[in-house]
Amino acid sequence: MSVEGMNGSPGSTGSVSSHDAVLVGAGFSGLYMMYRLREELGLDVRGFEAAGGVGGTWYWNRYPGARTDSPYSAYCFSWSEEIAQEWSWSERYPGQQEVLRYLEFVADRYDLRRSFTFDTRVTSARHDEDTNLWTVDTDTGETVTATYLITGVGLLSAPNLPPIRGLDTFQGELVHTARWPAAGVDFAAKRVGLVGTGSTGIQILPSIAERASSVSVFQRTPNYVVPTQNRPLTDAEKADLRARYQDIAKQIRQHPFAMPFTPTGQNALDVDEATRQAVYEEGWRQGGFHFLFETFDDLSVNEDANETACEFIRGKIRAAVRDPEVAELLTPRGYPYGAKRPPAGTGYYETFNRDNVTLIDVSDDAIEEITPTGLRTGTRRFDLDVIIFATGFDASTGAFTRIDIRGRGGRALADKWRDGPVTNLGFSTAGFPNLFMITGPLSPFANIPTCIEETVDWIFDAISYLRENGLTSFEAAERGEQEWTGHVTAIANMITAGKGEAVNTWFAGANIEGKPRAINVYFGGANAYFDTCRAVAAKAYEGFVLS
Ligand code: NAP
């Protein structure tokens, strides 16, 4: 049965349609993968998307204040001349609505929506060794088969609602930022509780504070927040991106975090105090990731160097927040900058100067219960009309383990990964033939659209290679995945981003109760990873088993 016949027709058909590939997700990953496989290889690809439209992260995370932390020139595709010439960003860090419009534009430009079935969640997938096919079930009761199962499910897509007693009893409105209602939330004259001060909580707070009657911010761990320094783009900047997008993409691919920056070549500990402060001031003025990546190269690898950046940020907090006790509570100590994913904010610290905003420290006085009228910590009660959970995600593996994926011999992927993910280069895991993961576990944590383009291209090449050579099966070799997983872990132990277990970072699965403490992402440099991927492909996919 052709994919066309099934489009937009979710629900049980009673029959099982077969396809070359099933593709899960219609975000950045799914759209580009669909384009390549369908338009360039002519494959029959059946896409499923749980959301009601394209966009992935940008479909779900509609909370006020949501915007990219990567600059506009990096947070986009570089594979299409048409997209580059016909699309124009308006801001330095595009907001959620604009990124969603961009992905809708891409989908329409290449007529990609017709290959996806929306409002349909893949619930299980099992590989049959005799037929060499995946059988995929959905929550609308449909079952399809395919040779390749390709996931574009996102690194941060499975929301984490902490298992606090009484969640169901709250009589007001309770929302998770990653499931923000399309109709929005009315904050006018409402008493709002905000749980979580990660990248999301930091982005949402200033917008709510302007509208709500009061906001109580429940903070467990203070964060190092650098200002975003967002602003409208000039016509010259827009024209420059159109003219040089390919050169910019090349530069980005050479950066360890796939950013349009160049390492500065200077170390914080090699310069005098006055120079160091001046460099940090300039990084602060540039904002966002400029502060981490365009000040000193040793911040990510040397804790003493890192501490100088931490001290600079602590000084900025003291300067921004009028009440010294509140400033002190907001001040992170005891862990390096970058051990938690560095957030960027707009007026975050200044928002605590407002009369209607209160900071509540729950580090030693945890939220114990959600009550019908609010919430209760160990010692205090709060009456609230709206509770917002900005409590993050079951990152990296969460989107996989929420699908019952079974490989050779019926083995569950969740079982294989019970001590942490094991993959070769994030693409594939042994025992799960023809399962290809776009930016899968143990691939780099870096500017995501770039990682997606690179990994989609690699999977596209691998599938092309299989077909050109009459091969039918592709999976990680056990030795290959052990070596890669060992390498990813060794790197994590060497750098500040790997030192976050103590501060609940999702990098190490440490934000989820009961999740194995194991590194989820690769920190050895996106640029080095891209080179490794190319070298592996050039050596006929060394470290993978093709048959
Ligand atoms: P997050 O970084 O995991 O932060 C979750 C927050 O919730 C933390 O402050 C955490 O406290 C708190 N929390 C969790 N359970 C709690 C509980 N039971 N009681 C009190 N507090 C609790 O999640 P996120 O902010 O959604 O960000 C996740 C990732 O998404 C980011 O790291 C980033 O990669 C991505 N993101 C990107 C953007 C962007 O690029 N523009 C924006 C938003 C998010 P602890 O710190 O103590 O655990």
C-alpha cells in the first residue's frame, strides 16, 4: 500500500500497510529525514507524529518567553538554497512562534506534511528476524510494517512531572511547560507557583511576572544565568545570512558545540585580573553562549578557570538583585558553570526586584504535596491558582523507553539500556537491526539543528549504501558500541559538563528519580564527532555490522 493512500487518515484500518521506512517525529529531524528519503531515494516513508502538526519541540513548548538559545544563523537548516533565500529571521534569538512558523514553512515548501500522520503516537515496535521487518503499532490502533525504523524523537521531548503526592487533587490549573496549552494560560489576577529554575523556568518567569498578581518561584538549585541580549536583526545581518549561509554552516561544523564562534585561543588563568574582567564584561555584553564560548577556552576543562567565571556571574547577581538575602539565595555555589546546561535569560535576576515575585528555597524544604488549593513544602503552605512545572525532561533515552521497542529475540530496548544508553555514535544499538536514531543517545550535545543535519545525512548515506550493495541489515557491532560508550563516558569524566551529577543534571540522567546515573550525551566536540562519523562511513561502516 502506498504511503499516499494512508495520509491524514489515522485510525485503525484493519489492514497492515507496509513501507520502506517508518519515521517517528516531525520536528527538525523528521522533516529533513523525510525530505531526503522520499525526494532523493524515492522511498515509501510513513511518518508518525504525536503532535497535531509539525515542529517537535517548537510545537509543544509554547510557554511565554520560549526562544532559542542558539543564534539565528545556527538555529536553522543549511541544506536548502530555497529555504535560505526565502526565509528571513526577525530576531537574534528567534522566539517559539517564529521557529514553529519556520518549520511549517519548510514542511510546506517541500510538501512534507502529506507523508506524516499527526495526532498519532507510536506505542510499540518489534523486529521480526524472519521477515527482517519492523512492526509498528500506534495509539490510534494502526499497525504498519517497514524495513527501517528511524527515530527523530528529540533529545528533550519526554516531559518530567516529578512524582509529587496529590498532583491530581489540585483544583486550579496545573501545566507542564512542555505541554503548554495552545490556547495559552490566563495569568491575570492569578497567584502563580513556578516550580523549576532551569533554562525553561528562567525564560518563562519574566513574562508571567508581568501578568500575574503574584508569582512564587520554588527554587531547588540556583543557576548561573547570563543575559540573552536578544534584539531585532538588521537588514544587513539578514542579507549576510542569505549570502553566506553555506560558509557559516561550514564554520559552525568546526566548532565543538556547533556554534558560529571561533575559540579565542586564550585561557582565563593566563591573563591578569583586569584583562579577565574586561573579557567577561564583553562576553556578558554579547550574551548567551558567547559568554561561555567566546571568553576563555579553559572554562570547560579547568575548574579553577571556571571558578573565575562563576565569581563574575555571582557579582552580576549581587548587582542586579536589590534584596541581599534574595541575591544570596539566587547565587549558585559548589558546582562549576556548565555542569548544568547553561541557561540564558532576559531580565531574569531583575524580575526578583518586583513586589509580586517571591523566591522560595526548597533545597532543604522540599515540595511534599500538591493540595487542592496549592502546594505544601515540609514547613509551609502556599495558596495558588496556577502551578507551572518547568521541571524538564526524561532526556535522551526517555523518548525511546516510552515506546516498547523490541529487537532480536524480543529483547526490550529499555532492558538493554537499564544501566544507561549503549550506542555506537548515537545511531544504532546492537540487537536492534535497521533501527536508526537521529541524534540518538550518546551523540553530541551541541547546537541541535546542525547535529540533526549531520546525523540525518549519515543515516541517509548508510541506507543508500545498504541499497546500493544489496545489503538488508545494519546495526552497531557490540565491540563498536562498547568502545563508543566507553569513550563518551571517559570524556564526560574529564570536563566540567560531566561534573553535574551532584546537581541533578539531565546530562547524566540525574534529574529523574530511579533513572540510571549514566552520561546521555557526547561532550568530546561536535566537530570531532562529525569527523569520526565521516571516517567510519568511509571505512565501510567500521564498528557496525552490515549483512
Ligand atoms: P531542567 O534544566 O531539567 O530544569 C528543571 C528544573 O526543575 C530544575 O530547576 C530542577 O531543580 C527543578 N525541579 C525538578 N524537580 C523538582 C522538584 N521535585 N522540586 C523542585 N524543583 C524541581 O529543565 P528545563 O529548564 O526544561 O531545561 C531542560 C533542557 O531543555 C535545557 O537544559 C536545555 O537543553 C533545553 N532548553 C532549551 C531552551 C533553549 O534553547 N532556548 C529553553 C528551554 C530548555 P534542580 O536543578 O535542583 O534539579
